[in-house]
Amino acid sequence: MKRELLSALITVLIIVSGSPQTSAQDNSSVAVKKFEIAPEFTTITFESGDTQLGLGGRLTYNVNRHFALEFAGYFFPHNCEFCGRHAGQAAEGLFGVKVGKRFHKWGIFGKARPGFISFSEGQFDFQAISQPATNPPSFSFTQQPLTALAADLGGVLEFYPSKRIITRFDFGSTIIHYGRHTSNFPVFDPVTGDFILRPSTIPSQTRGTFQIMAGVGFRF
């Protein structure tokens, strides 16, 4: 999956690099507004197939017509039962770059924005609430927040209906790296005939998701 995403990103960058025929339409003499701010809708589809709807916003600083720095944040309010490896509500924060070509009324870009995604019920564990000698023993199931590294890779399509307004559509994959952690699980002990808690290490994993964003912003 990583190889496919890298190939897709390279393809986008080749397209936006332009050619002599398209350079004439660049209209590079027109100054670009330095800042953009926009509320955005987003959807993210985890490897489990579950799709979540989120709200957020984006702040962009245009260094020049072809390169920009961006910060974006999104919140997914629905309590997902199983979003990939974790559950609960999710929040996402991203900071990175956008590179491409801007024409008079539209633009096309590639983006790379690393950051994080946090799940409100990301890490689960079992705890004993009675002595193991109790027959049967009792355990409680707990879930704690967990934050994982993320990277938003993909393409951006923009339209400029006026000097101050920008309409933007993002598409691509958000790659999530889940770190290794240890949790307790109840297992049957044949020696004592009781269930006991035994630690188990869950290995790190990297998973890809499909994420799109859409919004109408203000340039100044």
C-alpha cells in the first residue's frame, strides 16, 4: 500500500509540474493572496470499511503561487464502534505542505501533511475487581484515549470564483501508524482452574485510510 500511495503522489506532482503549453495559462503576473481560512467537511474510511463524517477547518499560508504551508484540524463526533484498530470519537491534526500549479480560475496540487489522530477509546485493557481465588473471578473492561501518528498524502483541486473566495476538494489517503502497546487479557490457568490476567503485547501496525475534504474558504 505504501508503494501505491507513493506512486500516486509522484503522479500528482508530475501532472502539476506543468508543460510549456500550460505554462502560458499560469498568469503568474497576478499576485496570490497570502492567507486562506476555510471551514471544511471531511469523511474518513478506515480499513474496517467504517466511514466517519467530520468537521474542521484549514489555515493556509501561500509562500508563492506554487508552494504553501498548511495547518488543518478535524473532529469526528460519532462514537465509532470499531474504526480500524481503535474506537470512540476521533480528532485529527495535520501540518505540512502543498505544492503545485495555480492558473487563473483553478489550481491543482499535491500535498503531504504529517500529524496525529487521537481516539477517545483507543487502548483497551482488563483489570481485576476481585481476588483471583474468588470463584469465579471478576474483571472490568476499560478503554483509554490513544494518539497515533498520521500522514495525509494526496491531491488538491481548487477553484477561484473570485479574488476572495476559494472552493477546494482534497482526496487521498491518511496513513496511520499505531504504536506497540501492552494490555492485560483474561486467560484460563489450567493449574489453578481460574481465569487470570496475563499481559499481551499488541505489535505496531501501519494502516491506510481513504479521506476526502471539501470546503469554501476566504482569501486575504
